[in-house]
Amino acid sequence: MINPLLLFILLHQSVLPTHAGKWELLRANIGISAMHMQLLHTDRVVIFDITNSGPSNISLPAGSPCRTTDPAQPADNCTAHSVEYDVASNSVRPLSIQTNTLCSSGAVLPDGTLAQTGGADEGIQIVRLYSPCSGDSCNWVELNVKLNRPRWYATNHILPDGREIVVGGRGQFNFEFYPKSSQNDDVPFDLPFLAQTTEPNDENNLYPFVFLNTDGNLFIFANNQSILYDYTSRKVITTFPTIPGGDPRNYPSSGSAVLLPLNNLESDRITAEVLVCGGAPRGAFASAAAGTYVPAVDTCGRIRISDPNPQWVMQKMPMGRVMGDMVLLPDGNVLIINGAGSGTAGAGEMARNPVFTPVVYRPESSLFERQNSSSTPRMYHSTAALLRDGRVLVGGSNQYIKYEFRFSSFLTDLSLEAFSPSYLDPGMDSLRPRIAGTGLQSRVGYGQELLIPCTVPLAAAAATIKVAMVAPSFATHAFSMNQRLLFLTVRNVIGKPVSSIRVLSPGSGRVAPPGYYLLFVIHRDIPSEGVWIQLSN
């Protein structure tokens, strides 16, 4: 029997803090809907949607290769379905992508290249690369090498050796790797757990939640079940309890999940904890198809996947939410944003009651705080991503396969907004640390001391200072793949006022896979602007 002391619902009343965030319209029209979004270490964001939806609202430059296999797009209308957004200049540049990227997945490789996989139709086994460059010449490259299996609604995650693992997809109860490291990788590996958690029409276990545990195994959550999985020996290490209530949390029920911040990185056993929030009750998709929109799930579950006897602890959110995005903020809190109050994910107006009010979840106190509301519905096919300056980029919302600007309750949205959490309020500037622009080592090894030149307000005490590393994530369909935040061990704080901080980098790729991370100094929960570092062997 599950311990009832651990399975309780905390009915914390949410509050609206004095400073509850600020919304800013960045661009009214970027030309496409932000179905997929990835921040790169050049401070540019690659955004793309679907390539067989007819003409978009942004044209490709003259001479660009045009997609010719879309029957909905006239031959003389060569438009883009991907753009690169430059954060500094608030500008967009159209990119050329040839194969259908609908409901695809991806992650950034250790060298900073976005490796993006799958999609629909002729794109379902395609691997696409986007290598960032300093100018405006970089573009998508679609490889002749294909995935072993069709991958539609799959999930990608970076492994300790720098490869991506690609898990699941519609009708695919298996996984594979990119790039392949040996001939043994040329076949997909069965993952029976995905078959066991699927429902009719392959529902409620698509886009499974996948996180790398600090022991090197994978936490995989699908439908309402989860396991700890050794992908090298292909064995289930732990079968976790069913999430209480039994509601499905994966597409199309589409809750969201994060691996909560990792602390005490030098300890023998690092506590790893997963938070799963929102979703839609079982049967909600069929009900929505029949015109009845079931209220979204209003609970979150927390589970310490590193415990010898892990149990779920349930909490109630201020409101139900399906298709919400969860973003780890540099102060260690979780922003829950976007989504709907009823219905499910899916094309064709399958949801109602957009949720305009974000909430911030504080893991240390288990409190939810309501934030200031947006006026823009962000429902199916919306995304959110943390930027280097601490803002959260928000875009998308398209209840249809094609663009729909008329005769719809919720029109396709082509805008980009920024949400500034309360730590960016100008009243906090006197507490804000600043990392020096020069003198910081940009490439860092494992278990290595790193000296961060910075300035922190005169009154700063060592106990009020933290240093966070955040992996930029691939956001789509209410889940940010490869999202990870670590609080580094602070060895000493130098100077009065503070002039530098000495920290210890993570000890292995199991704790932090290799690649680019944003580094933040935090003073009294107020983060600096981030700087990019590259973690490598």
C-alpha cells in the first residue's frame, strides 16, 4: 500500500506577489507560428512549424531552395516555415526547410548544432542539422542519413557521451540514437514500456517525458506510468508507482514536466526530483471531438526518482491547465505558462478556455504564485523558452494544421512576446549581480574549478550567492526536451565588494551532459544576465 502520509494534496492558496512579472510584445508577426523553438549559444532562436500548411506570411529570399512537394502552396509562392529570431536586434530571418517537420523533436549537440529529427509524411525519418554561425549565412541541412524508424511525436535527450537518444513516436515502441556510434546502433531497440502505456489510437503516451538521472539512467514517463531505464543494458531498473488519480499526462492529454534543479553536486547521492503538472482526464480527446470540453487536470505530482522507495507527493495548482509549458528559471523556480483550461491537444479546435495567467512554482516552499496575465491565447502549438537575459520568449498557438485567420474561435498566432519574471523588475537592480564580460573561461571540463569574475552588491554575503547552469531546451507540444538546471558548488567568494566567485563544475556527463549552458550568478534570488559556457570532456 502506498504510504498515505506521502500522498496528500497540498491546498496552498496561490498569491499574487507585489512584482508579478511583465509582458512585452516583441513582434506582431514573425511570419510563422512558433510550434518548435530552440535557443542557441549565438543568442538566436530557431523557430519552425509545419511545411505542408500552405503559404506562410514570410517569403524566402530570392534564390532560396523552395519546398516543391506541398500541394497547398502555389509554385509561385515560395514562403518559409522556419525563421531565426535574433534576440539582440529583435529581427527574424527566413530559413529554408524542405521536409515536413510537424510534431517533430530535437536537441542541441555538444558542439552547439541543433540536431532535429522526424516529423510527418516524407519528413518522418529525416535528420536535419542547424549549425549556428556568426553571420546570416547559416541554414538548415537535411541529411541523406535517415532514422531507423518513423518518428512522429518522439522525444530526444542528450546522453553523457554527447549522443541524442530518440524515444518513441506514434506506433514506435522503441528508441534509437543519433549519431550512430557503432553498427549495433543501426537497429532500433525495443522499449516494451511504451507499448504497455499506449491506449487506442496510440493516445496519451506520445512525447514521453524523458530525463537523464544522475546515475546515468533515464527517467521515462508515459501516460500515467514511469520507469527508470538503463538504455545500455536495455533493462528497467525501477518501476515507479502510478501517479495518483491516474490521469494521463502525455500527448494528447498534454501535461508538462521538469527535472527540478539539482543541488549538492559533490555528494555521493544527488537528489533528483521530477515535477509533472496538468494534463487532461482520460477520454478528454474523444469528448472534445464530440464537442464536449472536459476541464483540465489541476494537480502536480513530485517524485524523488533518486530515493530507494520513491513515492508521489501531489499538489493542487491554482487552476487546471492542459498544454502548459514549464520553464526552469535561473533562480530555481518553475514558470508554468500557456495552455487551456479545458479540452486537449490536437488540431481542429480541440481545446477551450485559454489560460492567460502564468504561475510560478517555488519548489522549496511548494507554493504557487499567480503572475500578471497576458491577453493573447497560447493554446495548441505554443512554446516558451528562457533567454540569456532572464526573460521568457513566448510564441505560437495554432489550433489547425493550416493557418487560420478567419472563421475560428482561436486564430493562428504569429506573434512573439516576452514575459519578464519579477526578478527583472527595475526595483531589484540594486541587488543584481553582473558577470564581467572578459576573463571568464568559456570552455570548462568536468570537476574543474571555474573562476567567475563578477560584481555583486556591497552588502552581499556568501550565503546569499548561488551559481546556476541552465541547459537550453527544445520546446514543443508542452514539453521542453533536455531542460536541466544545476546549482554549482560555490568554493569561495572573493573580495569585499565581491569581485569573483570560485565554483566547481559538475563531476560527470551523468550529472550534466556535455554542451553549451547558460551560467548565472544569483544574489538573494536575483539573477545576473547569463553568459555562455561550453562543458566538455
